[in-house]
Amino acid sequence: MPRAISSTMGAWLTTSDTLTLAYCVLLTRLDGTQLAFTSCDVQLVINGITYDPSDSFSCSTLRQTINKGVDNLDVAGILRSDAITDADVQAGRYDGASLLFFACNYADLTMGTIILLSAQMGTVTTNDGQYTAELRGLSQQLRQQIGEVTSRTCRVLRLGDSRCQVPVTGIDPITGQPYQHPATVAAIASDQVTITITGTSQAAGYFRYGIAHFLTGLNANIEREVKDHQVASSTQIILGEPFPYAVAFGDTLWVEAGCDRLFGTCITKFNNAVRFRGEPMLPGIDQLLKVGRQ
């Protein structure tokens, strides 16, 4: 796609014998944290933002189109910067982050920049300290499906969102107890997935498919889905995946009621059938293809 560049930049690109190009990346996480890196070996200050030298990222060939195709770029690197830690990547703090990738003349920053890609980060993966993330241009959003298909289960994104409207920060009208129960870590299994908690007396299964959100400790403000909830001699929650940092005895958290997205659960557990976003009574394909008897 065409790029808007300054006249001085255009003249320099076409006439200069030596190109002093530097590539810069401005990463903005969903929490507002900004990280700025440059391939130059000295710091560059562009539009009031300081870009630190870094050799920890390398870029694949940038694929761009002039039609409705999607611009994309694979970025891979080694987690050398203190600003990008493996634990933060595993915690998902870079998922969905916006990224601005551009070039500049580091010998004369007054020429402006050449925007190469404005994109959003997909899921970031790591392997032995190496991270890889696919970046998708803004045109990717034009290719996403709009609308919904029928489903026997509820299609809300999360319990208590704008479509569900269950007051998860309030009181359960059926049990008279809060949906979000404060709890304290009493024991941790070696795999950091099974956690014994105190402070809640809900029956087994109440927190299944719910959320465990830590309030203190290294995992503060990080949450994980609860895969199972068991009650025997103690209350245990089994997480879908471990937290990025070590869970410690005495860490506090709240555990949110879980929803399996079934119509019966919406009625008996949340008294919210009027906002159920599914079609549990709709005949399935087996009914549509059924042949009547003679």
C-alpha cells in the first residue's frame, strides 16, 4: 500500500549513496504500558518517545497487499530486555497489544518516519526464551465474521458481561452469598495448578468454569479459569493452566462462580433465563433429516 512520507525523506531515499535507516517498534499493551525499541545502536527520541537500542528482535519479510488482503509480519526474538519478561508473556499481558512498526533516518530524525505496519498482536508464544508473535494489519478486522450462529449453549463472552448482566460483584439471589468469594491460599500442589483455599464454603462444582483472580502476591491482577472445584477435607480449585509466577501460601484472591453455559444452569444457579443467549429448544440437524414412517 502507498506510504505518506515527507519530501525530504523521499529525496534522501532516491539520491543518497548511503542509507542510514533504522527500524523502530512501539508496543502499547492493553494496560497502557508502552515499550519502544530500535535497531539502531544508540537511543533515538522520536515524537517525545525514547527508543532503546535492541538486537532482541528480528522481522520476517513484510507481506503487504494493495487489495483487501491482510498485511502480516512475524516477529521473533530473544527475551533479553528487562522490560519484556517470559512471565509477562505467559501471563498474556502482550496479547492484543497494538504495535507500530516504522523506519527512520537515524542521522536526521527531522525527515520524519515511514510507517511500515500498524498492527495488533495475536497470541504470543514462547519456547526456551524465544518468543514469536504474528502481527496482523488493521484490514484483518474486515475479514472477521460478523453475526452469530445458533447454539444450544450460551454465547456470552463472560459471566456478568453486558449481555449476560449477572451482577457478579453482588449477591446471589438464590443462596444469599456473593458470586465472588474472597479466599486465601492454604496449600499449593507441585504443578501450581491445584490450589487449596480457605474462606469459602460453597458446594463442590460451584466454581467450576469460573475465574480465580489473585489480589496479592506475584500474580496480583492476573486471573485463570477454574477447571474443577472439589470439596473433601479441604476446598481445592484446579486451574486450566498455571499462573505465570509462583503461588505462595497466604496469597489472597477471589474466586468467581462458574457457568457451564447450559440453560438449566442459567435458571437454577443464576436466575437469569431471560438473558440466556442460546437456543436450547431448537431442533438439531438429526431432527431436520429424520424421515417419517409410512
